[in-house]
Amino acid sequence: MLSQYLPILILIIVAVALPLGFIAISSLIGRTRQNSDVKLSPYECGVPSAGDTRERFSVRYYIIAMLFIVFDIEVIFLYPWAVLFRELGFYGLVEMFIFIVVLVIGLIYAWKKGALEWQ
């Protein structure tokens, strides 16, 4: 019975030893620069940062992000409904119509409040 668990034990040992080995090799071979200005500076996609890193963002940015998430989740619910459309029949069509109407009302409300305008 113990022989059945031997491959799992070997896998666990390799999974732990490999990353630790890479870290040990990189610390032995790699260069280290202590207290370097380059090492302590923030890095963003290869572009040197400009300005303060604690810049405040407008609330509109977060509102648009939340609206994107809501309508992205709508697509997640539409896909399974489209796959099972024939099996759900008229009842499924009515339920999805109500779901989409509620989301459209929410979109119209956000549009009227000016949440979609970026200034």
C-alpha cells in the first residue's frame, strides 16, 4: 500500500526542492546591489514613473469599473442561456428578457446620472 503513495511523495519532494534550488542558485550566482537607487525605484512596464505614486483617482474611474463588471457578468449569464435556449423554451426566453430589461434599466439610470461620461 505504501508503494502506491511513492510517486506522490516523489512529486512533493521535487515540487519543494526545485524552487528552493532555483532560489539558492540565483543567490549564489546573481549579482547583488545594495542600496541602489535603481533597485529602490518603482517600475511600471518599462517606463520610468513620473509623479507621486499615491496619486488620487476620480470616483468616476471606479464607477465605470463597477459598471463594466456588472455588464461583464451579464455576458456570463447569457452564454449558458444561449446554449440551452431550445431546452428552456418560452419560459427561459421570458426569464432572460426580464433579466436583460432590468440590466437595461440600470444602464439607462447610470447614463442619466452621467456615470458613463469621462471628463
